[in-house]
Amino acid sequence: MTAADINTATNHSDYDRPNWFARTEGWLDERGKPAWIGATVLGFIFFWPVGLALLFYMLFFKKHGGMTGRRAKRMRHGMRRMAGSSGNRAFDAYKTETLRRLEEEQDNFEAFLERLREAKDKAEFDQFMDDRAKKTGNDDNGDDDTRDAA
């Protein structure tokens, strides 16, 4: 392989390859939350504005706790990209159906998790309202007793 071949093989247009920030974000996303935390700590150690910028970016733009947002879309895009033809029509049909079913199951699971979060939030709110009502009822009774004694 000549130097020209290597140069041609490594040259891509801007549309073929994302910018350095997107590549770095993708690399950190693949490694998960510990990689983001490690990068933030290193940013604080070497140059505190970088660590602060990473911290704010994580807090305001990233949702760590599952595959949500950009990471889930990237994963789905990768699954669709893998859905290219293998040359065997029966296998391609099977693979397409399996990927469709997996995406449907993922959507159903995400909807289930959302319903679960909503039910938990509602239960916590109902408990808060019950505790508040009990507390208000006790305060009213206690206030009446102190007025009678005075």
C-alpha cells in the first residue's frame, strides 16, 4: 500500500465523519456514566474550566440512567444499518422481522417504565397529601385545645 493509498483511505468528507466533539461524545457514551465522570474529574484536575464545562454538559444535556435520547437513537440507527442485505433473502427477511420485533419490544418496555415512574410518582404524591391531611387535622385539634385552655 502506497502513501497515496493510505492518504486516500483516511480522507473522508465532513459528511462521512462527525466532528471531534461528536466522536468524543460517542466514545464516552459507549463507555457509559463512569467514562463521563472520569472525563469530568480529569478536566477539573488538568484545567478546571474544562471540568466545569463537562459537568454542566452532563447535568443539562445528558440523561444517564438508561438508553434514552441520543444514545438510543444512535443504537437504533446502528441496528437499521446492520439490516443491510446479506444476499440470502430468507435470512434478510428473518433479520428484518427480528429487528422490527426487538424495536417494538424496546418501545413497549420504555412505555412500561414510563407508566411505572408515573405510578410511583402518583403514590408518593398521594402519600404526601395523606400525611399533610393528617398533620393539618392534628394541628386543628391541637389549636382548639390551646384556645380553650387560654
